[in-house]
Amino acid sequence: MKIALLGSGQLALSVAWGICHSELAQEVVFFTRTQSSGKHGNLNSRNSRPVANGVEDLTLATAMSASDTAVSFTDSGDELSDSDVVILLPTAVSFGFHSAQALKTTNLSIARQVVPKVLEHIQNVKILVAMPFANHISAWIHQTHGTDVVIGIANGVSTAHLKSEIATHLGLSVKDVSALAIGNDEVTHPLPQYCRVNGIPLTQLMDESDIQSLSAAVAERCPYTSASEYTLASHILQVLSAISLDKKRVMSVGTRISTDTTSVFLNVPSKIGSDGIEQIVPLELTNSQRDQFKQLVAQSAASQNFN
């Protein structure tokens, strides 16, 4: 398997190291988003040195750990032609965003610049969108380019926060906690009935009032505009592992769902294997959760309409 990383910051290097260390691919290539025609041509001075240093360091690190994964960088789309997976990563910026809308607009602008160049050279590639507002960007890619295998990597922080809060509240190991939340790019809804501690339902371990308070605290958190580099890298590597090793894992990721009237990307539990998302796992929701889900679909349909 060959994996292309569309990004040049520390997050890209962290993801690449995880791929190499776990041997999830035979080759990792950094695409530097510049216009030069050569494989090692005139890279943008701001990005070239960190990428070059990182590739050299990763090459030595893989030798140290006896990994056979090859690491390289390119600014030519031709070098991406045989990639199996492309990961669209956020670009590091030196200034803060004053609004979620500014972040959404910036990341969509980056996608508009980069994705067409990549798709010129790759057919039937799996695209993992790991930028904030991943569902919004995934919907644009699908609607504009007709790409079917698009997965949004956006819900990891909420799930991790939910697992951490449960473990902390109960004073138990987070290893035994499984948690589930659904949502879109701006709203998270924990599903307590699907949260367990080594298979034991939360209702046997926590009072209902504590469960509701914990769920409300997680729902109020807005993870998509905050820095979460290590959590995001961990989530990306879990999805890549499911694809590379055909693990058939169930995770809450940005998935295209269709109703009678619309098609939108939402964070819902999906089975992930070598073909990408292979199945959306059905859920049994309470009446209030069903209403929340309908609101998610309506909100997402309005924001994800690019036609």
C-alpha cells in the first residue's frame, strides 16, 4: 500500500512515523502542494526544509526500528499516481482564527486548490479528510468530483474526551472504556446507551444524573476548532490500520448517509475495511436522540449544499 500525505507540518510527520512504525504501508510520500515539476525540485522555502529534514529523520528512524516503509517527498502530482490512500491534513498557520467560519473557509479553500491536482493523477483512491470541518469538506469533494470513497476524520477528540471523562469519573482504566458519539462538524451528541466499561452498561456504574451531566459536558465541547494534534494523529492511524489490514473496525467517522430527501456527511459508526467504509452500523435511538439526529441531517444538508 502507498499512502500520500497532503501536508508538511509536524502532524504529517507524526502520522508518517506512525505508519512506518506500524508498517501499515510499503511507501509514504509527502505532497508539498507546490508548483515545481521535479521530484526534488524548487520546493517552497517555508515548507521544504522541515519536510526534507523530516524525511531524512524518518528514513533513519525506520532503519533503527527495522521497518521497510520507504519515505519520500514530492511536489509533482505524477508521483502520486499509484497511491491507495490520500490524507488531506490541516495546514499549520502562525495566527489564530477568530471564528469557526474563518477556519471552515480557509480549509475548504485549501481543499479546492489541492484536491483537483491530486485527482488528475489518481483513480479510485481513498481520501481521508483530516482537516477541521471534515464533513463539510468531504461533502464538497463528493459533490464536486464524484469521489465515492471519502472518509471524514473529525470525531476522535469527542470520543476520546467521552472515554476519558467516563474513566476519570469512575476511577477506572480507560483501556476498559468504550464510548460512542455521533454528530456533524459543529455538534456532538454522546450516546450513553452505547458506552460500556468492559461490557458493563454505564447505568450499572453511574447515576442517571451523572450520565446526563457528563454527556452535556462533552456535547458542549467544540473540538473541531481547537488544536488536537496527537489525538487526531491517533485517530488517523486507527482508520489507516483498519484499511491497510482489513480489520473491519467499527468507528464513528465522517460518512455519507442518504435519506429519502438528501445525502449528507455525518459522524456515525461505520465498519471500516480494505474498501473504506463498508457499512453504516444501525443504531437504536431514544425519541429525543432521534429528534437530534433529524436536526443534524437538516443542519448538514443546508451547510453541505454546493450545487
